[in-house]
Amino acid sequence: MKNEEEDLKYLFQQEFAKMVAVISRMYGLQYIETAEDIVSETFLLATETWKEKGVPPNPTAWLYVVAKQKTLQYFRRNKIFEEKVIPQLTSTPEKEEEADLDFSQQHIKDSQLQMMFAVCNPAIAGEAQIGLALRILCGFGIEEIAEAFLSNKETINKRLFRAKEKLRSENIKMEMPAENEIAHRLDNVLHIIYLLFNEGYYSQTQNQILRKELCIEAMRLAIMLTEYDKTNLPKTNALMALMCFHASRFAARENKEALVLYEEQDENLWDKNLIEQGMHFLSLSAQGNEMSSYHLEARIAYWHCIKEDTKEKWNEILSLYNQLLMINYSPSVALNRTYALYKANGQEEALREAEKLKLESSHFYFLLLGELYKNIDNKKAKLNLKKAFALAKTQTEKQSIQNRIDDF
Amino acid sequence: MKEFVLLFRAPGLNKNDVSPEELKAMEKRWMDWAGGIAAQGKLASSGQRLSQEGKVLKAGGVITDGPFVEIRERLGGFFVVRANDIDEATTLAHGCPVLEYGGSVEIRPIYG
């Protein structure tokens, strides 16, 4: 019974995104909330009916038929169709007779792509955008989104409401960007997918299933982009490669209590299949001249799939971090770069560089300093570890830092 | 934070005189140095490397294939860095690999 419930939950999640996309494409994004309501009602009816009569042999077909009826009822009953939608339609009025939702595979795919570009429109940038992507593109429930953001339902609802307002006020349409705009608009879509993935991979929430689901959803969206010629660009494949390499370590980095650090991971638990997939996408990403940050990050992640420490490995990783910082500075990349410098060029050079960073609000910074002072000045090493301890946020982190202090 | 341009000048390098390994090592030193500035979040614009070839237009419409043979140090490229003052910008320039090859770094504030 438990399994059946989970299957249904997964089915609804997948179909939510598809059906909302198809309905919104037909009637316009100003009715996106109506579309959500119709789909939710459809699921409610499905749950009730299927509980009594059992799940039909083709549940998606069942859902589509019911959603179609409900959609037509809604728009007819409210005369929205005749008075508002028809005048907006550019094609011939006979469309009214045929006003039938098209749930063919191809149409669903096209609608979802259009929805991706609509939701990832730069006009609705900010926190709300990821929430909206989770809701509309991935079919996540409000409660799950709240948990992922360590927030509450009310806040998330407000955010989503504002984002949808913005869809309306900015008059964002469901359509593919013009040919000459796609590469540029795609940047924003890729960025949102990247954020979604990171939200899952580095999330603060303890719910490991939810975190994994976020990552898988991000990968699913990116795969959709690789299946469409005009969005299947080298940078799309680079992002895909990056996510595959990271995802290959899911099993190895989790245990019951906490995250397992890279150095302590059992590489037998790395998913070879995903690493191979990553290699495949990495080679596809190597076409053309563009070197996006995804290319660099994918190659860094690739090198991390090789457990053995070699001079070549760390020289490459250092060079990639250098390039990444030159495109785009972030404190965490600066810290990782300094660690790579330590591995490639030695402790003393890395220590000199680390002292210049002054990232004194981050416990990772003091952890790194602690490591770099080791055997050079053990007193300072210990002092830095103590600062790291004071700044660490979780009990698990504090414990692991305490262990290192005790080692001195 | 103000912006400063670092202009790199170095004697011309004849690529035939250096082995591929040396060239790779030079490249690495350069990248490690630039990465160090970027890691401090102080690199505003990077990677503007200039080709060793070019033309020079002089008064009277005289065009030559560059003055590069006439001067000891040719302009090789530039970075734009962020620093509080020119002293800090000069500190950032320390360790620049052109200094090892007999070159120099010129530090100039940008108006703005």
C-alpha cells in the first residue's frame, strides 16, 4: 500500500508539470493558477475514484480525459472562452470547435519547453523563481518546497503568488524565444537548473529523499533541453555532465547521520554508470569555442571522480579553479582553489595565499587555515580550528572539528 | 574600491627558444598568479592578452608592422583590478610572472 501511494505521488508530480504546461499553453499564462487548480482537482478525483475502483490500466490517459473535461467546463461555464480567450487567439475561429487539449507526447514536450523558458524568464528573477520552477516545472507540493527552503507554507505561497503576478504583469508568453535569442535566454534556464541541483546537493534540509529528488528533477529538465536541437548546446551538455558526476556520489556521501566528506568516501559506492554518462555529456560539451562555467565545473567534478592523487590531477584542478574564478568570483570557489593550490604547489605557497583571502565569516576558511598551518605552526593551526569550531553551524560539524583539535 | 589597470610589458619572446614544457610552466605560473588575485575577489577584468603582432600608425600616415622591434618591452596585455589605493594595487602586482622574464608591470588608476 505504501508503495502504491508513492507511485501515485510520483505520477502526480510528473503529470502536474505536463498538464499545467499544456493547459497554460492553450489558454495563456494568465490562467496558470486556474490550470493548477484544475490539475489538483483532477488528482483529487483520481485518488477518490481509484481508491474505490482500483487504478485504471492507463492512469495518465484517465487523468488527461478528466483534465480535458474539467478545463472545458471551467472555461465554458465562465464564458471565459468565448469572451476572453477566443479574441486573443490568432488563428481562425473554428478553433472553438476543436478547442481540445492536446496531450500527445510531442505537444506535452513542446509545452514543457515553453514553460521552462517562461518560468526562467529574467523578469521574475530571485528566490521566487526557484520556487516557481519547483512548483510548475517539477510539480512539487508547497510543503516540500517549504521544507527544501527551510521555510513555511505561508511564505512559499506568498512568494509563488508574487512570481505568478509577475508572469502576468510582465506579459510573459508561452513561446520559444526567437532563434537568435535562444542561446542567451538559455543561460537563464541553465542557471535555474543549476540552482535547483545545488539546492538539492548542498541543501540544509536533512530530508535526504527530498534532496535527491531535487537533483533528479534538475537533471530531468536538463535532459529535456538536450533532446531539443536548438537548446542542445555545448553548455547544456556541460551542465548535464556536471550533474552526472556529482550525482554519481549520492550513495557514497550519505550515511545515517551526516554527509560523508569526499576524502572519506568509499569510491566503490560511486555510481559508475552515472560517471560514464557524465563522460558522454562532457565529450559532447567539448564542441565549439565557448568555455562556460559549467564546462569548468564539469571538468573539476570529472577529476574528482578519480580518487587517486596525482600531480597532474591537482594541477588540472587548480588551473580549472583559476579559470572559474576569473569568470566568476565566489568565496567557496576561492577556498576550493586554495585547497587545490595546496595539493598542487605545496603547503607554504597555499598558506601565503590563504592568508590573503580574509574570509573570516566562514568556518571553512578557518578549517583550511588550520590544515595549512599544520606542522608549520601547530599553535596557529589549533587556534584556527578553534575559530572554525566557534563558527560551525551544526553539531556534526562541531564534533568533527573537535576531533581534529583533539588530534594535536 | 577603485579600479586600476595593470599593464604588462615584457621583452619579446621567441617561441622557438623555449621548449613546450617551459611554455607550459610559464602558462601555469601566469594562471596561478592571476588566480590568486581572482581568489581575493579583486580581479575586475582579465585575460586580455595581446598578440605579439600588430600595426602602428604614425603621423603622416606611416604604417609600420609595429614598433615592437624598437623597444625593449612590448605591451603584452592588461588586467583590471580592484583595490583601495595604488599601494594595494601595486601589492597585487607582486609576483607577476613578467617580472621573472625581465619585464615590468605598470599600475595606473582608472578615472571613474
